[in-house]
Amino acid sequence: MAQRRGEFSRRWAALRDGLHEFYVGPYRDTFLREKRDEDDLFMIVVLGEALGVPDPAAYYSAELMPAVWQDFHAWHRRIGIPASPLDHVACC
């Protein structure tokens, strides 16, 4: 009985993984591109005040700056800025 249950669980997991790949696979690049675009927008919102963009919510977004520092270098290189656009941050 336990062996049948294990076999059923294994087959069910394989079917589930196959269906997930069937439906999500063709759109994987689209999902990744959209996630990257959302991350870029989030980075601009958080760093807007430091980049010189007036931000009425700067008081709240300043708390999020430590969360984006680790991705800052990859972000500014990806959007086409060769060196750090911030005077007080020298990541390059």
C-alpha cells in the first residue's frame, strides 16, 4: 500500500511539473523581462530623490534604500549609465 502511494505521488508530481512547464515555458522570457522592468521602476522610485527627481514620498522610500544597494551596480549598468550616477556612491 505504501509503495503504491509513493508511486502515485511520484507520478502526480511528474504530471504537475510537466503541466507547469507546458503552460509557463513559452512565456518564461516574457515573465523575466516584466520582472526586470518592475525592478527597474522600483529602483527609480527608491533612488529618485538621490538622482534629482522630486519625490513626495522620499521620506518613505528612503527606508528602502538598503534593500536596493546590492543591485545598484547591475541596475545602472543595465540601463546604460557606465558609472555611478550618485555622487556619494562609488560602486565602479
